[in-house]
Amino acid sequence: ADCAKQKTYVARVRPPLAESSMVCDVPLGWDGRRAAAATDGDQGKAARTAFRALGPPLPEDGTQLVECLPLQGRRHQIRAHLSLLGSPIANDALYGGDAFFEEGATLEAFLDDEEGSLREACASAERDWCASCAWTKRVLAGLEKRPPVAGGIWLHSRRYQVPTFGLDVG
């Protein structure tokens, strides 16, 4: 049975993408620690990722939010391709990010919701029977404390689709 799936991610890069939309299709090899462009003698695997800037660079730090659509699911594919394009994930030291001091920092969940975009997105997907939906609604309304979240690199899942099963989570 065909089980095609599409995953969409958001990354925070610096410097910004050279163009608003870019594709990287450099085959990738693995050196035991990180993905790298496969050279002629390598047994690299096909890898293609489409990138789209979600807006201009942020004035605070020059980072840019970028939508990432990998066509394959190679280990570190997005990280390697962004680095190869010259726009690594800003806090990903392994692939050339220069804000590595912020990698792993503790963040406050839902802090980026000042415009209400997360509240709006959650409201459209809310289920009356879902305890997590109810908790999220209370946090976004300021009725409960925002929880701390252990940080990592600035790469996050945005959407997961499996059309065969009618699954579209985003």
C-alpha cells in the first residue's frame, strides 16, 4: 500500500536565505557524526529539500524563519542542506550556526504568541474532549503559568500529512 507522507518544518536561520525560495538537491553522505555533501567517490544518498522564507529577517538578531520541506528523510538532511546553502540554523553549531551559545537554553513555551497566532491556530483545531486542548487554551489565556521547555536547535515540526490515512496534523 502507498503510504506517501509529507513533513513540513520551520527553522530559524542566519544569515537569511539568498532568495525567498530555494531548493537544495545535494546528495548526502554520513561521516558518523554529521551529514555532508557526498563527493564523487562517496556512496551518498539522494536528498532534496525545498525552502521558503516566511518573512524578512527579524530586526532583533537578523535571523529568519524558513519553511523546510524535505522530500526524503535523511538524517540531518535539513540541517546539512541549510548549511550548504549558506544559511545554517542559527544556533546549530554542528552545521555552522553562530548562535550556538543559545543551543539547549531553557525557553518559555508559548512566549511567541503576542500576536495571538498560536491561540488562533489552536482554537481552530480544538476538541472539546481533549484535556491537552483545554490546558493549552488556559495557558494561552494567561490562566496558567507557561511551562519551561528545554531548548534544542531552532528546527521544529510544523505539519505532518499522510493522505492515505486522511491524516493532516499541523
